Amino acid sequence: MSNELLKQEIERAMDNAPLQRALKNFTTAYPGNRANVYKGYDFEALREKVHEVKSYARDHIDELLDEFEKNATANGAHVFRAHTPQEAFDYALKLAKENNVKLVVKSKSMASEEMHFNQGFEAAGIHAQETDLGEFINAIAGDSPSHMVMPAIHYSKEDVAGLFSSYTKAPEAPIITEEVKTSRRVMRPKFFQAEMGVSGANAAVAETGTVITMTNEGNGRMVGTMPNMHLYIFGIEKFVAKMSDIRYIFKVLPRNGTAQNITTYLSFYTGATNVVTDPENDTKEPKQFNIIILDTPERRQIMQDPDYQDIFCCIRCAACLNVCPAFRLVGGHVYGGSIYTGGIGTLLTSFLNSRERGKDIQNICLQCGTCNTVCGGKLDVAGMILKLRTKYAQEDGLNPIHKFCLDTVSDRHLFHSMLRIASVAQGTLTQGQPMLRHMPMFLSGLTAGRSLPTVAPQPFRDVLPAIKQDVPNPKGKIAIFAGCLLDFVYVDIATAVVKALNMAGYIVEMPLDQSCCGAPATYMGDVENAKKAAEMNINAMDAEHYDFIVSACPTCTHALRDYKDMFKDDPDMYKKATELGAKSYDFSKLLSMLGGLPDNADGVPMKVTYHDSCHLKRYMGVFEEQRELLEQTSGVEITEMNNCDKCCGFGGSYSVKFPEMSAPILEEKIDNIVATGADVVAVDCPGCLLQIKGGLDARGLNNIQVKHTAQILVEKREK
């Protein structure tokens, strides 16, 4: 799919008012509801245990498969291991035909969708009836799921009323309770008539041969108990070793998925039982209990690849969708495949269903890392998506335009020369104003919903020698890594960093051979240019000659710390990169470590609200230090905004590639800022500053200033 087709999908989703309303309502309520049900529980400890038991199962999968099959068979089950979706389908259809099945009732089985179960059975003259309400709605509409837990979240009650009216040939009122009654009325006879029930598993226990399903609708239990034949279909990723292991999943999955303490129905099936075939006479017959386990090469590939093997630890709670700012805007039909949706759905789709679809939708990920903070299996979802992006870039090559831009940035002399030229040439666009408010022709999307900063008249590297660093008896020497924005755009921030560290007793130097940190290349999957930038900066920063390396950009700091991962096969460079990473700190973290600043601020009232950078809070765990530094500054009053740590929509190149998604994320951030009544928005990330300041300027809200923490600390203390 071309980028233009993906953008068309995005635009259609964002123009879909019912979808936007449904997604906004749910994702707005979810964080608070989730927090409430975790009261009294240690989520971090719980998900650590989930990761532990799932990792154990992954690493011992063959012995658990054998143990499960032995125990399930001893209890009367028939177990079949399928090595392809087609093999699984053929086995299921054979079972149905041998038992003269005409009607199948289904519940909770995404794995069956990998087999195209419904379509194949219909083609064979066997009706497959979805009985989960959401899946039933989708089936009537001929639609696919838009969410892994709430598959019909994209439909309003009015939509459902129309679908039900068409299906039942009777008028349906758009009242949810009535629609539920209609679905019950339609389903009830089918449960009695069906010869086969099909279920999916939330967990399978090797120790006992038990399969377990968690549901909120009684249909799941009806499917498992009423037909003469019950068929379970699930993948090897659902295994745990012991019955005691599942208690962690039971505590996390409902709280993460739907913000419930526990699901309404928790059903355990251990082998075959009798089924009542004649209720009047209480006649019972042996029930056929069959299990199909999808043990496919694709699943084995995931398990054996150290970059992606933690996908096995996913418990399909879909919390990563519920907090994702991109999913909030477009839903699962755009950010997903035909089965699996959202961030984890991108990974599952790429490996299990469609490489090409996975390649397209991985671009939608902002890399904000919010998904990682709530994942019930403690997966690095964002990190794996980035690795996937890199994998596709290496296999298929980068977009030629993107590659040209990254090649230019990685050439320090060329890039810096272009920025110096831009500082002079930009006058025709700025017309003397401090912000770029309109860009010409195909660049117009860059100023959609925000203004852009101008390039500074002089880069910081030229300004630093003129800064008088009067530091009697210096405690040490710090190297500043300015990156692109501080060196060539936000010179005032870099200057404030130097002055603050001078106040703390340190001399600051800037190694002049440094250049872009390489993050743009990294986040676009360009390994070659990312490594080129890393090598350049490792040598330039010469970390052994400094006490610390400071950056006022969390993305840069994160990049410096990760350089060592690129040189594991080069002992000399690995040693240098490790030292650089160990000495690298973001400004607020370093200043806090050094004891902060003297309490000699001017005391003039300043109402400040703070926006947390995604990289600084979620990737480096820094969110208290900057607030403490600000609170210890006389005159500063901090008023927290709603969703202070929610992404501003910048995402580096993301706001350039997807301005139509970046803009509404920014809009929400600005609304939250305005609601605080603050005079100043404090940030620690130049990218966030660019995004938020540009958004405020575009809306004429220049009464609200946006400043880096370093600027506030210094300005309040300069006499």
C-alpha cells in the first residue's frame, strides 16, 4: 500500500464522527477506571509475574505441549497440533463433516480467524454463527474487529439498530438494552440447535490439560456446554505451566482490558464431560471435546527471535490500544490488520497474517512508549515496533526522499552549512517575524495547526565562546551535547543550560565535531546513518575528559546512552560508547544530582504547568526532578495539567509524515494547557517546545509562554 492510500484510510477514520465519539469516550474514561481497579494491587509486581510465567512457558514450550496433550487426552480430549492455518481448518472441517454438523456457534476465538474459519465453513454449507455481541454485529455488517477486546467499538447504538433491523426484518430502537435483548432472542435457539461449539482460550494449563476462557457474556459458556461437540482453537502462545500460574493473568487481564476486577464468567474445561441431549428425560451422552493447537512456523519464528520473543508474553488484554494516542484517532481498522489491532496488533499482523499490512501500519506508531507502561505482559511494544521498522527498512529500503534527508543530516559539514544558509535565506518566509506561520506548496503540511521556529542568526557553537563562565574553584568540567535544535534553533536554551551549570559550580565546554544525535535515522529505521552519527559523536564528545555529558534534549540523551548497542562487535568503540552513555544525563536529572541551585530566585509570581516529554518520563524515568527544581525556585507555582504526560504529537519526523494525526493530538494538549490558566508551559524537550509553542502561536495564544526548565531556573535567578 502506498503512503497516500494509508493517509486516505486515516482521513476517512478521522471524518467518521461516531467512531471518533466512541473512541474518545472510551479512551478518556479508561485511564481513571483502570487506576481505580488497581487500587491495593502492585501492577508492576503483577506484570513481572505474568512475564515470568509466560517466558517460562515459551522457553519450555515443547515439554509443555507434550504434558498438556498427555493430560488432556487422559481426560477424554482429542488434541491436534496444526502446523499451518490450513491444516487446522481442514481438521476442523473434517470433524464437522464426520459429525454431520450444520450449525456452529462460536465465541472468543481470534485464532480461528487466522484459519478463515467462518468463510471456509460457509463455503462448505455449514453456518458459523458468531455469538459474542461485538462479533455478531461485525458479522452482520460484513466487518472485521476494530479492537481486540471490544470488536464493535466503532459502531454507535444507532448503527446497531439499523443492522439489527436489516437482519431480523423487524424495527429496532437505538436503545442498548433493547439491542441486547434482540441479540439474546436471536442467539437462544441457535445454542440449542448447534451441533458444534467453538471457543478460543485465554490460557491453557499444561499441568492439568485445562483450557480457560474469560468472558463477560453468557454466550461463551453456552457455546462450551450446550452443543454435543466442543472445539477449542488457540495458539501455542496461550500456554502456562501450572494452574497456579494463571492467577497473575486473572488479576491483570480484566483490569487492563476493560477496567474490571474480574470478568463475569471464568470457565475452566478439563477434558470431556457428558452433555444433556434430552432435557425432558434428562438424557445424557458423552460430549466430544476437541482441541486444535496452532503450532505454526511463524509462531516458532517469533519465539526463537530474541528481538521479538516477548510477543509470547502478550495476554491479549489490549491495554496498549486503550492508551495509544494514534489508536485513539483512527481505531483498529486503520491501525491494525483484519484480526489483530493496535501496537501489539502491528507485531502480530506482521508475523502471523500479512507482512505488507504490518509494514504499512507500523508507521502509525508515535514511539511515545505509553503502551509499554500498561502492558500486562511487560512487553516493550514500542521497541519491538521500532525493530520491525528497521527490519523493513533493511529488507525493502527506505523511501528515497527520506533517505536523501537522512544522508544530508548525517553529513555534518553539509548539514551545518545548510542550516547557516537557512538562517539568512529564511527572511523571505518570516518577513521579520520570529515564527514561520506558512510554508509554500508541498511543505504547507508542516505548518498545519502550528507555526515553526526560525533558525537562529548564530549557532550556539559560535555563541558559547562569548559566554563569560565566571566559576571560582570549579568542581569539574561538563561537555554539552547540543544536538540540532539547541545548536541551530534554540540557542537561548543551550545558553541557559551553561549558566545553570555555572551556578552549580561547573565549567561547560562544547566539543565542536558533534552533530545530530542520529535519532531521526534510528526512528526511521536507517541503521547505516544512525551508526554513522553514533561513531561521529562518540569520538567528538571524548567522554573520558569530562565529569559529565549534559543534554537538554531527552531524545538526544536517550540516543547517547544507546550508542553502545551499535558497537557490540567493536571492543574499542563499545568501551568509548559505554563511557559516554554512563556519563550522559538530561539537564534536569544532572542538575538535581548536583544538588540543584541556590535559593536566590526573584520571588516574582509565575504560574507554571509542566508537560512531560515521552522520552524523559517513560524511557528514562525522570519526572520528579524537574518539578522539584521548579518548586524550589521562589515565585514558581506549578499547576498540573490534565494528562501532563500524554504525547504532544511531535514525535520527531512523525509530525512531518502524519500532520493530520499530529495536529489533533496537539490540539488536545493545548486545550489542557489553557484549562490550567498557567502563564508558562515548562518543558525539558526542544521538540515538545517546538510543537507546543508552534501550536499556541498558530492559535494566537501568545500570552502563554513555553520555556525549557533551564530557562526558567536561570531567568528567575539572574539579576
